[in-house]
Amino acid sequence: MGSVYDLIVLGSGPAGQRAAIYAAKLGKKVALVEMREVVGGVSINTGTIPSKTMREAVLHLSGYNYKSIYGMNYRVKERITMADLAFRVQHVIKTEIDVTEAQLSRNNVEMLLGVGSFEDATHIKVTNSRGSTVYETKSTLIATGTKPASSPKVPINGTTIINSDQVLELTSLPKTMIVVGGGVIGVEYTCMFAALGVRVTLIERRPKLLEFADQEIVEALSYHLRDARVTMRLNEEVESVEELPDGGVVANLESKKKVQGDALLYAVGRQGNVDELNLPGVGIEADKRGRIPVDKDFRTKNPNVFAAGDVIGFPSLASVSMEQGRIGAARAFGDESIVSNPSFYPYGIYTIPEISFIGKTEEQLTEEDVPYEVGVAYYREIARGQIRGDTTGRLKLIFHRENHSILGVHIIGEGASELLHIGQAVMALGGTIEYFVDTVFNYPTLAECYKVAAFNGLNRVSKFD
């Protein structure tokens, strides 16, 4: 029998880290169970950090952001290889792992290496190559995250037919690529490969990409994708995938079309890592996609067991997972001091150009019969947009026609995910669109878009007053 803990956290990704550290700061004895040799979960090792680093490397090496200034042939490096991209990624991953390990150690969080499973609500068995040990705990927080979903129609081989965890394992940059799945992961990788000059065909069974985002913004992204020679096959379902004798890949669609490429990325959804947890042992049931149901305090059906992060489902954002883990750990010890409002959570989608938004979309407000107006600013009309060479971006403010409160901010363009936080702060503090009109912004900056969009929106309202 191992030690006794106040909290055992299963998984060291964003949700698990924050939960463990918050509980430790409350003076509790905490252990963090991780099955990998390294901390950080999918976020640091195969997901968020590698994909965003790869995106940065793609933008830099391809000279993408400056083509509008120096011409379409401008490139920082003529022949970009997968090794060039992996080099930068490995550097960032190593640093992030070091930072995370230092933070956990500084807060006296004990690391237990192995796979955790429930013996019962107060006993966790941790199994590794040296055997297994049972630890006692007052509470447990599940933060085991997700893995790429698989399909019998798509035989993943890790070389030419890959999932999103294997992108950097590609030995060479393909000339043509098939991406199956028009969700966040599929669209982000489509953009990266297209920016490198790869001819990408994107297959999505729904009629639209990124259905939860504002449709005007998604249309702008679709325009960019087509401009980057991406072929979009919407409303199409993959029936089977086969390897060709010459090493290529063919996707056979249900509509009898055939799509051929050098490689195929299967990015249709993710599955919760719950198989080894023995959830029935504590009376918890996950759904068919491995998602664990929780209440507003992130408590499962079992009062001693909490869950947070991607394993509980939408929105599956690292930033939100951190907050969920923190709240779950707080509630486990009766701490009600953290109050978090999910309606102020921002979304960042690292496409090229990136998309970021907060609040309601026009489609949602129309459905809810809310009287709203829109103000738009275009990067091309802002001096900073011209200086940095991004003349395609735009910022859209949605506000209430009567009380002028901010209902949503939607941005597409480089820097969108940073720029959004100005709108987030004004929304969270209950400001109105007049704030942007009356505030002096640094010049020249992209932040100036808020002022231009506010004037644009108010001009539309004043015509009716």
C-alpha cells in the first residue's frame, strides 16, 4: 500500500496541472499520475503546443505574412522539410516540459508514473513496468484527456495514413494531401500544409466548416483556403481508404468520387481516455465518445470523484481545461471562492489566418430574437495592417441595438487571439460600444480596429434614431 493523499489527479495536461497546483496551494497533499515518461499530456506533447509551434515555423519559413509586400515568390527558406518544422517543435516542447516539471516540484506535487485506475472511490491503483501500487485518497480528479478517434474505414499506418498525433512523424513533405475532417484540428493542419505549397483536399461530411463559429468569419476563412488552392469537399463521407502500390493513398467517397494524394490525415473527432480507469468501479459511465458527465462544479456521479478538461467534452480548449481543473480542485475541498463565467471564455482557432471570438454569433442572436447591430473594421484600412502585410483580416463587433452592450467579438486575421482580449475585458466588465469610441488607442496598432468598428456600428444605428 502506497501513501495517503488528499487529492490524486489522473493526467498531467492543462486540467491536471492546474488542479494539482491549486490543491497544493490550499495546503493539501497531492499526487499527479501520468502514464507518459514526460508531463504535459497531449497539450504539450502532441497537440496544442506542437501544432501551434509548427504553425509558427510554417509562417516564418514560408514567408507567408510578407508575400503581399515582397511578392508571391518570397520565401525565407527555399526547400522546407519536415525536419525544419520538427526542430523548432522539439525545442519548444522541451522547454515547456521543464517549466511544468519545475512548477509541480516547487509546489510539492508528487509525481506517480504509470496508468491510474479506480479500485474504489478512495483507492487508486497505479501500474507501471515495475508493477502496481494502491494509493489512498480523499478525492480524485480525472483529467486523462483524449486520443484521436479511429475508424475501421481508415487503416492508420503512421507513414502515409496518419492521425493528428502523428503529423510530425511524416518523413517528407507530401506534394498532395487529403485531410478528412473539417473541425478545428483538420482545418488548422489544412491551412499549414497549404501555406507550405501542398495541394490539399479537405473532406467534411457536414455542409459547413467550424459550425460553432460566426458564419461570416468562416466564409472569409473558406475564401483563404480556396485562394491557397485547397479543394473543399463538403457534404461528403469517406467510404474507405486504400494504399496504392506506388505509396500513394486513395479516399473513396460515398458519392463514388475518388480523391488521391501522397498522404492522408484523419482528423475526425477525439475519444476520451477512459478505457483503463475502471469507471464502473466508482459508478461512473462515459458516453460512446468516452466523455464523462459532470455538474457545474465538475463533480461526477460519485461525490468523491471530479473530472475536467477534454475528457468531459466541448469546448476542449487548453485554456478552458486549466480553469475547469482549478475549479474542480477547489470544490473538492469546499472552496467556493472561484467564480468563473463560461460565457466569457474566448475561442482561439489557429488557422491561417487565425480566428478568435467571444460571445454570441449573429446566427445565435437571430435565433434568440435579440435586436443587434454590427460594426466592422478591416485590417487593410488600419495602418498597422498595411505595415505588417496583413490586409485580409477583419474585426467584427456585435452589440445590442438598444443598450449598446457588447454581445460578441469575432476576429479573423493574424494576431486575432491576442487582440480579442480587449473585447473580452470590456464585455466582462459590462462596458458598452461607446468605450471603444471614447478610448485612445496606441497608433499604429491593430487594437485601433475596435475604434473603427465601433464608429462603423454606431453610424448604422444613428440612421434609425
